[in-house]
Amino acid sequence: MKNTARKTQSEKAASKSGELQQKKKTDTEQKDVLYQIKTKRSSDVLKAYITFTYRVFHPKVTARMLLYGLMIFVPGFIVKAQALKVVLWVTGLLVILLGLFRQYISLAITKRADEDYRNGTEFVYEFTQNDASFYREGELTAYSNKYKDIDAVFYDEDYYYLSLTSREFFVIPMSGFTIGDPSTFGDFMYKRCKKVCRWIPAKPLNKLKKMRSQRAVARDQIKK
């Protein structure tokens, strides 16, 4: 019985020692993580991703669709044939509505097909001094060694957007930072991957400010 008791105490001590070592290891790893973001695949994240891709990769499509819709719709007031008039009005109106609400249509389609959205999958992104790791439900899904795989960094009023050379794309909500200050994340990424964090505003007022700033810079360059 004494040997059993001693063995039990020894096992407890070993277990406690192991727990302390594990805690120290975890604490050390935690200190190495300079930025950590926890997020879930939600409607807001999906909408941010869709509208961002439209702003960056297809910036003029909405304006063109509205213009084409008006070009189809307006002649309906001129033609005399009633059937043709209705066709022009209906077609033009559909094109205009598609231009105005195409992001919501894409959102509805993505929601239906996206398993992570239906399951509320959790994503964790961690950034250390030398690398970036991207986790899905605790499993590593992407890894950037010395940040060489990150080829573009963008941000707007509420999100950062990272593009990897592997064609993977990550939406990082500023409200999801559990470690690190989101306001310094852009500068950190520039230092690590040497990619300028480009501002792509979503709000109309900020878009106007950016346009004015770009025009001012262009005028200054012309004067020089």
C-alpha cells in the first residue's frame, strides 16, 4: 500500500511537472505570436470578401451594367411597338437591378454552397516575426515561411485582406484581433513581406477622399 501511495504521489508529481512544462511551452509560443485573429465564416465576412473583390478586380463592372441597362431601358420610351417597348423596359430594368444588387446575389449563392458558413467554422490566423499560419478548426490550412508567399495586402475601414501566391485569400476582421493592435498590422506586414498595404475604402465618403488625394498627387507631379 505504501509503495502504491508513493507511486501515486510520484505519478501526480510527474503529471504536475508535465503540466507546468506544457504551460511554459504554451506561454512561450503565445509570446512569439505578435498578432492573432479569431473569426468565423459569417455573412459579414462573406459580404466583405465579395464586395472587396468587386472593388479591386472588377471596379467598373457596376457602372457599365448601369449604363447598359439605361441604354436598353430609355429607347422603350421612343419605340411605338408595345411589345418591343415592354421587352426593352423589362430587360433594361433587370440589367440595372443586376448591376445594383449583384453582390447580394453572389452572397446568397455563396451561402448556399459554402459549408464553412453553414457550420459556423472558426478560423484562427497567427503572425510571428518570421512566419504566418492560418488555421481552420485548429488544423493548419496554409503557411507562409518568412512571409514570402504573401503577394498582396489590402485594407478598408473594417478588414484586412491577404492574398497568397497559392491563390488563397484571407479576410481578417479588425474586430477579431485577440493579440496585437490592428492599427499597426499594416506596417508590420510591410516590414515582413515588403508589400505596401493598399487602402481600398468601402464607404463612399472615403472613396471620394481617396480620389481627391490621388488627383492632388497627380497635380503635384505635373507641376514638378
